Amino acid sequence: MSSPSANTPLSYKDAGVDIDAGDALVERIRPLARKTLREGVLAGIGGFGALFEVPRRYREPVLVSGTDGVGTKLKLAFEWNMHETIGIDLVAMSVNDVLVQGAEPLFFLDYFACGRLDVDTAATVVAGIARGCELAGCALIGGETAEMPGMYPDGEYDLAGFCVGVVEKSRILTGRDVADGDVVLGLASSGVHSNGFSLVRKCLERAGDALPQTLDGQPLRHALMAPTRIYVQSVLQALARHPIKALAHITGGGLLENIPRVLPEHCCARLAANSWPRSELFGWLQATAGIDDTEMNRTFNNGIGMVLVLAADQAAACAATLRAAGEQVFEIGRIAARGAGPAVRID
């Protein structure tokens, strides 16, 4: 194919950016975003900026923000052509982070970047984002689709998201009241979530032709690509009914690195290793990688996606509320005086 001469007009499409495809995507997104509308939305998709009014039921509202991506889980989405739930992962990573401050997620914006816009793929991803927003009770009110020729290989894209939530100033969770004897509850994860996939991909490479057909009763690919669980609705119910002292979202760094972020310096969490079930998925990952329990618990969530800390006499009632809301809940440990040891000990 010959290059255009110096006198031939060049359009943006000739340069690799298809404005018509972008417009078509916006029209596909509109009804998806409309399904996520909630109180407070003043203007959403299509404007230069989205407008949101903090619900008037808050007397001393404090805004809480969070942003994240999906990490190298995207590489498997590209390889396996599995884009349906990656948007749920994107929403989950931010709304769960906002939640641990005690905040209700209000709205979400996404950023989708690619070299060449495939409207069907992008619409599939955004449908997952809208579904994640529905699960979290927050509105998808805006975002950005960037088509940047030469920046990404064909068939690949990058994804990021941004969430804003709100909490009453007097109800911000800081962990300062966590004390010796408090109970640690763990909520089951739905799988690997969206952390540790660089190691997951190495495990797939190492296993080669010896890959298991199924794990935990589902095909391997579905087990690995299961979307990150969104804990917002169930935990907000628990926060409204029980005096929870701290929450920790178990993401990169696992149990060992995330729980200390919400503990006072004088406290540690002593967890019982066998207090929650071990899935085939995590067993296979550990065996294939050949790593010890410590490395496993600082790389993956290892079956626990969210941790709650509260007084011992409140734990049973809180666990009942969470189970009624659909969570699998396990009492996984207690808070103790830290001393000279690490902030999390799994025995």
C-alpha cells in the first residue's frame, strides 16, 4: 500500500482515530449508564464534566476517593477473549477501597485506552463496568475513551477507574479503637480477584500442557477470571447495624500487608490458618509456584477478600447480618498486643 502524497488531504481516521466509532460507543454506553442512576446525579454521560450532588441526608459529609486498575489480569482477558467481567473487577477495586473508610460509593468514572477502537469489545467492557456500579449502588456518570494509534497492540487496551464516596465525619473508620481481644472476621473472596496475576501467568506458563481442566467445579479460565467480589451492599448494612472498628480490603500484599494498614501500632492480628476453607484454585497456584505459606499470604488474598474488626461481643451478630446479605463469613482470628513481632501472625 503506497503512502499518501504530500498533497493528499489527511483525515483523523487516516491517522488511526475513528471519531465515528467513538460516537457509536457513546451511544452504546448511554443505556448502560442510565441503569446505574441514583440520587445525586445531576448530569452524566456526554458532557464535559459529570455533576453530582451529595445526598442531603448527610449532615457532615466527607468525600472519599479511590482509583485503581485491573493489572495484568488484562493480559489473560486479551489472550482468552474474555472481556465480560473485567469491568466488574475495575469497579470492585475502587469501591471496596472507598468502603473501608466506612463510606458509601456515590459515583464512578472509567478510562478506556486502546490503539484502535473495537466498539464491540469496548461496549462489552463498559457493560461490565455498569454491572459493577449496579452491584455497588453507585452511578456511572462519566469517563474517557482514548484511541491512540501506536500506543497499544491491536486487540489490547488499558483500563482505569475512579470512585468517589461519602461518609459522615463522625463515622470515618480509622482503626484507632481497635483493641486487644477484638475479633477478626473474614469475608470469602470470589477467587484471585485482581491481584497477583503476574505470578498467575507464570504458573500457567510453568504448567504448560499439564493445566487442570477444572478448579473448584468450573473451567480453569472461568476460575481465574471470576470477577472481584464487591462487598459494598452487605458491608454497608453491617456498618449501619454494628459498631465495626476497622475494615481492610485484601488486595496486593495479601493478608500480611493489608491488615496492618488499619491497626494501631500497639496491636497485631493473630489469625488461625485453618479457620477458612482452602480452594482448589489457591492450592494449585501455591503448588505450581512452589511458594511457602508466607509468600502465598502476601501475594494473593488466599480466600479472604475483606476483613472486619470489632469487639468480641458484637462479632456473632455482625456475622449473622453479613450472612443474611449473602456473604460467607469466617472468624479468622483475634487482635492481640503486638510486642516485638510482626503485625499479622498466621499460626
